[in-house]
Amino acid sequence: MTTANREVLLYIDPTCPYAWVTSRWLLNAVKERPEFTPRFSIMSLYVLNEGRDLDPNYRALIDQTLSPAHLFMAVQRECGQEAFSKLYTAWGERFHVQDRKDDYLEVARESLEEAGIDASYLEHWEGRTYEGELREEQAKVQKMVGDDVGTPVLKLGDNAFFGPVITRVPRGEDAGRIFDGAVALAAFPHFFELKRSRTEMPENT
């Protein structure tokens, strides 16, 4: 990555616990590597899995991801990056850290208030105002990394990849060193994949 191209873009679905942990790592990492600027953007697990034959229980979870994605898409388009990041943090603290998954809409309402975003944005929860834009954003992600991956997707410079998928949030220089590794891998255009089976769930703290 050149000095002029040090934006780090992380695509997240707000309901994904792995994306949440990765996002907190990224925020810790750029504290150690302040020459990089983090940005967040929406992707949609619902759109990604549309038309796929899924386990019924997983399908039910995926179906619940669509309304949050529409809300975040609206905030991204109308309010900008700072508001999106604040909303994601407020949402994540409730949805992931506090494990409040019994009422998505109430979590959204409280998160908008904490982020300083007008409650009228809840009209996008079911309004589907940015349906086309959400699908375009997901198509952009899949063009970069393919359609056999999920969230998060990390874009560094001209290259993007699925992950890193982590289950604990690295902090301090640990976060910085892992970030250095991601930068090094992204700089090599022929890098595609590192993977092992997951044996634990994320710890959302």
C-alpha cells in the first residue's frame, strides 16, 4: 500500500459476531498504526444467502438480518462514515456484548439514540428505501472476494479478502502485529487463503 492509499475498509453485516470482533480489532490496530484510517461499510448476509438451500434454523436467523442491513445502509448513505461507525458501536455493544437478540427493533431504537441519529431512520427498518444500493454493495463485495465467503471482508489498498476471522479481540501491540500481517498478505496479489476449522465461538467483549 502506498502512503496515499492507506484507508482500511471493513465490510460488515451488523448481526455477525465474527465481524463485530474483527471490527474491534481493527479499531485497536489503527491506534497502534495511526497512519491507517479505518472505514466501515455494509454487506448483507441476507442478500448473500438469497436463494440458497439453508438449514431452517439458520434461514430464520438470516431472514432477521435484512432489516438491520437496510437501516445501516440508510445511515451510511445519508449520514456518513462517522454516524455509521457510532451506530455500529452502539448496536454491537447491545446486540453482541450484552447478547440482546430478543428484540432487534428495540436494540436499533436505542442504538440510534446513543449514536445521535434521528429516530425517524427507523422508517428504513422495513421501508427498503435503499434496496438497490444494498444489493449493489453486496455485489461489489462478491466481485472482490467471491460468493463462497461471508462477513467480514477486509479491503487493504487494491486487494480484499474474507476475514480475518477471530474469536477474541487483540489489543495493544498484539492488534498492531496482526494488522501488519494482514497488510503484508494484502500487498501480495497472488495471496488467496489461510484457513483452519473454528473450534470456539466469538467472545464479544
